[in-house]
Amino acid sequence: MQALKHFYYKLGPKIWGQYGFVDAFNESKDWYAESYLAIDQGPIVVMIENHRTGLLWKLFMSSPEIQVGLKKLGFESPYLKK
């Protein structure tokens, strides 16, 4: 969230516009794309929601196949059902 706030409040219109974040930028070179890549916008919304509520992580971890696979691989997590 700290990076997201930096991008939005400090870089503002250089990287944020009508459709969300621009396709790419290099702050150290002072270069900012003027285009947007639609496929990048969807994951941004999903990541923000997952950070906010954990919804995607909870859905992922509720899958029986994921539970079995992670156990077989030796993963440990409070989200793994005993």
C-alpha cells in the first residue's frame, strides 16, 4: 500500500490517468508511458481487493485440491485444514 500511495500521490498524473495506471514508467529516468495496457488493469483491482479483505486468498485456500496439493508438498499454514 505504501508503494501504491507513492505512485498515486507523488507521481500522480505522470502515471495515473483516465484508465488507471499507465502501461509502464521509469521514475529514475523520468520516463512515463502515455499508453495503457488493459490486461494490467484487472490484476491491480484484484490485488487491492485481496489486500483489503483477503477474499481471493480465502477462496484459493478453500479449494480442496489446493489443500491436498499444499499438504503433499509439505507446506504449513494456518489456512491449511487439519
